[in-house]
Amino acid sequence: MTRGAANPVRKVVTMLQAMQQKVTEEGEKEKKTYEKFACYCKTYSEDKLKKQTEASKAKIEELTTSISAMEGQISQLIEDLKQAQSENQAAKSAMKEATEMRERQSASFEAQSAEDTKNIQAINKAVAAISKGSEASFLQSSDAQDIQKLLTSKQDMDDADRRDALSFISGKDSYASPGVILGILKTLGDEMSKSAAEAATAEEEAQGRYQALMAAKSKEAEALGSSIEKKTMRQGELAVNLADMKSDYADTQDELASNQKLLSALGKECAESKQRFEANQKLRSEELQTLAETIKTLNDDDALELFKKTLPSTESSFLQVKVSSAMMRESALAAVHHVPHSKRLGHPHLDLIALALRGKKSRLQEDLGND
């Protein structure tokens, strides 16, 4: 049978049903696409970006605390290093001062010890000469001159004894006998020997104290030097760690800002996508409802009778009369116009069909035109 013999109402209904199917399929396709995107929004936005953002915030807070603590450590280390350097310098200065003092004391002791030894030896010679009765030859020696200098310079000696001894040693007449002079010289020799021994003991003790001081200060300086070296190395390590932390802090801030920006943009895009989907769903639902109501109306017996009145009789179909698409649209449009106004008020979709049949831009017109 030719296209002219086809029922135009059934033709329109078939096309509208095809449109229903197409709209439904597009809706399902869009729903699947949206659900995938919504899943992506949830997975990437909430499960990934939000977790990364929270992790970055926690890391920044932790780094802030760590940086502050490390800066405090470095500051304290610098103060400790200054203190150690000051103490080390003080120890070295004490060692230097002690060495200089010890050298002066030692030189003074050596000079005094040499003088005391010479004088004691001279006194011993005088005592021996007087004891033997050969003082005359002794009085001509250099030892006698040394004893004269000693008697003259000695401050802690009795003046009478000094006078008698000087008179005898110088060869002058003396009121004191040789025995008295001998006693004066022996006493002087004993006192000088005792003083020399005490000076030697004091020198030995001073040398011991000096050595103990040098040992203690050397040990202190060595410990301080080792501490300074360790603190200097530690300061360098902390400075490197601090620089790494600050770099990590800056990188984390950049990452946080980037994630927050992406999260905001993605949130906006996801929200807009949801709005578009819901709007399309609503529009598609309305479109499907309109199509369903239109199909129902066209399938109504009254509409069918109206269309039959506008079409050729059944016999003409046997003559294989060819009816073009334009003629079919004109016939269908005439059928729509024959629908009573009272019924058309309750079925606005009939106006949609009329617009499509007149050639307006719509899905129905495209389907009619492509058929």
C-alpha cells in the first residue's frame, strides 16, 4: 500500500511515539552521564580534594608549630654557643695569665735561691774558718765581701749583732769575741737555710697548683671546644632543617590554595550540573507528559472521526492515490482545526501539533520532515 493510503493520524501518532522513545532514551543517557559526573564530583571533591585540603591544613598547623619550636631551639643554641665561646676564651685567658705569673714567680724564686745558696755557702765557709782559727785568710776572700753585703741588706737582724759581725768580717777591732761572731753567723746561716727550704717548698707547691690549674683549665677548654664544635654543627643542621620546613610550608600553602580553588570551581560546576540535570529532567518530564496527552487525544474516537472526514474515501486507497507529505500535513492540520474549541482548551498540546504542521522549528517538525 502507498503512503497516500496510510492513515495520517496513525502516522502522526507513530512519530509522536517515536519521539517519546527518543526523549526517554535521551533522558536515560543524560541520567547515566550525570550520575557518572555526580559520582566523580563526590569521589574527587569530597573523598580526595576535601581530604587533601584537611590534610594540608593539618600539615600547615603542624609545620607552624615545628618551625616555631625549631626557631626557638636555634635561638637557644646560639645563646649557648656564645656562652660556651665566652667560657672557652675565659679558660684560655686564665691559662695564659697563670702561665705568665708562674714564669715570673719561678724566675724570682730561681734568682733568690741562687742568692741564698751563695750567701749560705759563704756563711758556712766563714764558720769553718773561724772554727779553725784561720779567719784571717777568709777575711781577704770574696766570700767575706758577700757576707758584708748580706749583713748590710738584711732587715730582720738585731742591730748589735749586725754591727759586731760587720766589724769582725771587715777586719776591724770588734768588741765581740770570735765565739760570739761564730754564733751570730751560725744563727744567720740556719735562718737562711730554713728560709731557703721554706721558699723551695712554697715553689714546689706553687708549681703543683699551677699544674693542677693548667690540667683543669685544659680539660675545661677541651670540653668547651668539643661542645662548641658540636653546637656549631647542630646549628647548621637545624638551619638546614628549618629551611626545608619553611620550603615545605610554602609548598603546602600553595597546594592548599590550589586545592581550595579547584574545590570551589568543582563545587560550582557540580552544582550547576545538578541544576541543569534537574531542569532538563523537569522539562523532559513535561515534554513526555505533553506527548502522552497528545497521543491520547489523537487516539480518541472523536479525533479519528474528524480526520476521516478530511481524508479521501476508503475506495481511493485502492486507486493507489499518492499523497505527498505536504498534503498529509495539510490534512492533519485541517483535522486539528476541526477539533471543537471547547476541547482544544483542555488540550494545549493540539496547538503544539498545529505549530509543527505549519512548519515551526520543533522536534515534531524535524521528525515529520525527515520521514
